[in-house]
Amino acid sequence: MSEINTPLPRQVADAYVDELIALDPVTGTYLGVPESSRTLPDYSPAGQEALAELARTTLAKLDEAERGPGADSDVERRCGRLLRERLTAELAVHEAQEHLRAVGNMHTPGHSVRDIFTVMPAETEEDWAAIAERLRAVPGAIAGYRESLQLGLDRKLFAAPRPTETFIEQLGEWIDTDGKGLGWYEEFAAAGPDALRAELDEAARTATAALTGLRDWLREVYAPAVEGAPNVVGRERYARWSRYFNGTDLDLDEAYAYGWSEFHRILGEMKREAEKVLPGAETPWVALAHLDEHGRHIGVDEVRDWLQGLMDRAIADLDGTHFELAERVRRVESRLAPPGGAAAPYYTGPSEDFSRPGRTWLPTMGQDRFPVYDLVSTWYHEGVPGHHLQLAQWAHVAEDLSRYQATVGIVSANAEGWALYAERLMDELGYLGDAEERLGYLDAQMMRAARVIVDIGMHLELEIPADSPFHPGERWTPELAQEFFGAHSSRPADFVESELTRYLTIPGQAIGYKLGERAWLLGRERAQQRHGASFDLKSWHMAALSQGSLGLDDLVDELSSL
């Protein structure tokens, strides 16, 4: 009888999601759970420890489940494999007390508390009543976050100074987005119904006041305390974060060398493409600067519709030829990002029931026109066939996987690797037909190779190789990393600065794009070798997109066997 009642790994994983949502209503809102919409997580040390204890008890339940009958089936084995890897990596980060120094220009509790409002339903008076209640919860969430940072100070677990300074600047923008004393929360709440006007305005002012208090404390107490702390994390912390974002224990020195090999390969391709754009250009980035001035551009008023059309055309062309897409997966929206965040475009997935579609977000950063070369491959990455097709397909097949695999069990390098693979796929299929778009694609590829080099190089303070065109024989610093990145990218200075701050904020995440792409390509190559002439790319794509997330080593194993 006890064996009959023993849950299988997928049941353990889905029970974990239910308990996680109770502790983390932000995750619940992203999944489309209505009950989550009125509260915010407890970001205090006690709240973070509750999440860790949930992970520990779930791992114990998984141990038992994996010994039960039926646990050795492919679907159960794959789910258990992911759940164990993810929770183990998350616990390692927690037990190193990284949550006590979560300060930076993205992915902090402060960002989560703001960004969650952008995905909440906002059509009915009931929706806005939930928004008002959640706005009133902002001060408590911010207080818990500040309590964690204070404990970090007490234990001399410091965030890096540069990301701290950037976050203080971001909070200033959120507090006064228009320069006239109106904060982001007030602007957001202004779209609500007249019947709730007084309630929304008061709740929004309370939320902004909480941000003001956090900003002032960070500026007056936290920043002076962390002044002089290192901006880089060192090999031990970096390896821990790398495991968290990549789902495997990487050979970091091999990955650094791979980044350099890709740098040299892509640079050769860029030079050939640049010659078509601007014959005689000294560097590919001179040709890209020429395109900034003389290439095709889209105005800020048209760009959202233009990007929507790009994704719609990709879906129409690829569905039935290289993918088989359910109707609800075919829906994706283009949006302009709210001000005050990071400079890079991003994607948010659909709710579990697809009532909220997947969305791509373009930060305008004050620009009024956007070069086409910088948009096309980026939207293949963020939208179709990139993040949207993968994450929406996971949601579509959630019942065949588990809720965990389709939602919260995401390995960053798996998702980012697929999105970079998607860019390459569109190049292989001829969708980057002219030199302008293809040079932009290669520039984006170079950025991902440069990320591997500078993210690993500066955090581990590695030596720059002798065959490098940039400061050979010196050791990386954040200053050299920013100079190198800026010299080998078409991006403007504010974007480059934002990127480097991002790498200092979330070490080990940015390398997952290129290393994840390598895993996807290796898995495809091995599957092709296994099947020979009978290999069908469309079938492989759909099988690959329907297996849920996995860490990079596990991903290669599973892709090779499809």
C-alpha cells in the first residue's frame, strides 16, 4: 500500500510549485494565478530561509520518490533530474548568503516588486482593486529586502560598489520618472478607473515613499559601507553562480578559451560582411557606425508594430516547415519597456492558461529611432523562433511534462542558448539575407562571445592571451572589460556601461548564451549523426522544445538521444 501512495518525481515537483507560489506570489502572478495578485513575497532573511527550507524538504521527498515504482520512466527521470539539479544549485547560493547582498541593476527584489505590476491584469475594476492592494504591500516587501541587506552589512557580505551606485540611480528614476515629482507607481496607477482613483493614488504614493526610503538608506548607509569592496566575485563565488545559471559545473578556463576562439572566428566573418556594407572600413564597427547614420531605421512611434510584424511573419513562415505550433503558441505581443530598467531587450512568458500572452519588451533608452541591423536578429532571439517558441511550448505541453518543468524550473543557459541557436537557425535558413542585417547578427554574436571573455576574465582576474588584439598579457579588470566590450560592439556607451554593471550584478549568467548555444548545436549534431539521412529537423525541434528545461550537460545528453 505504501508503494502505491508514494508520489512520483513529477508529483513532487508540482507540489513544490504549489508551495513555492504560496511563499512567492510574484512567481504566482507570472504563472497567471489570480490568488497571488494581492500580495508580495517576504524578502527578509526569514522569508528567504523559508524558501530554502522548502527546497530541502522537497529534495528529501524526491529521494523517496526516485526509489518508487515508475520513477525510472523517461518523463519521471527527466523531471527528477532537473528538480534535483535546480534545488541543489539554489540551496548552494542561499547557503552562501548571496541573498544578503542582492544589489544591482537587474534581478533584485526591488526590480521584482516594480516589474510584477507590468504583467498584472489591468482590464476590470476588480483587476485594479488587486493592483491597489498589491501597491499597499510594497512597503512591507521593501522593508524585508532592506532587512536582508542590513544583515549582509552586519556580516560584511557586501554588494559590489558599482552596481550599488547604479541601483541608487535607478531608484531615483523610479521615484521621479518625469522629472516633475511623479513616480513610476503613480504613473502606472493613473491608468486605473475613476471609481478607485483615491485608493490607487494613495497606494501608489505609499509605494513610492517606500522606494524613497530605500534609495536614501542605500545612499546614506549602504553605499558608504561597501565603498572599497571588490567589484568582482573571485573564482569560488563565480563557480557557484555559474552552476546556478548554467546547470553544470563548468571548466571555467576551457570556457574562457572557447570565448576567445569564437571571438576570432566571428571577427573574421564580420570583416567580410563589413566590406559589403562599407568597402575599406577599418573595422566592422566603423561599418556599423555608418549604418547608424545611413542604414535603415524605424522610428519610436512605429517600432512596436514593426517588431510585431517581424514576429508574425516568422511564425507564418516557420510553422509547418521547421516547427508545428499550436494556435495559442502562435500569439506573441511586442511592447515598449517601462523606463528605469536595464538597457537590453527582454521577454516575459505567457501565463499558464495563455490568457496573458508572451511579450517582447524594447527599452527605448530615450532613443527616437532604431537601426534595423540591431533589431532583426534580436527579435528572432527574444520572440520567434527564440524565447517565445521555447517558453510558450513548455507551457503548452505542461500536462505532458510537469508544471515545474514548464515554468519555474528554468535553467538560464538552456533558454538563452536556445534563443541564440534560434538566431543562428534564421541565418542558416537565409532570413538575414542582406549584409546590413547579417552584420547586425554577427555583431550580436560577437557580444555573446565577448561576454564569455569579460565575465569570466574579470571575475577570475585572468590573463589576456598573447594573441589578443587588446592589452595582451594584462589581467582583466572591470575597467578593461568595459573598454574591450565597447571597442568590439556597436552598442552606445550607456548600453555598454549597463551591460558591464549587469555582469558585476549577476556573475555567470551572461556566459550561458554562447555556452548554451554550443550545447544546443552539439546536441543537434549528435542527433543528426545518430539518425543519418532520416534526421528530420522539424521533428527534432518539436521534441527538443517539448522536453522542458535541463542543465547544459543533461541537455546535450537528452538532445543527442532525440
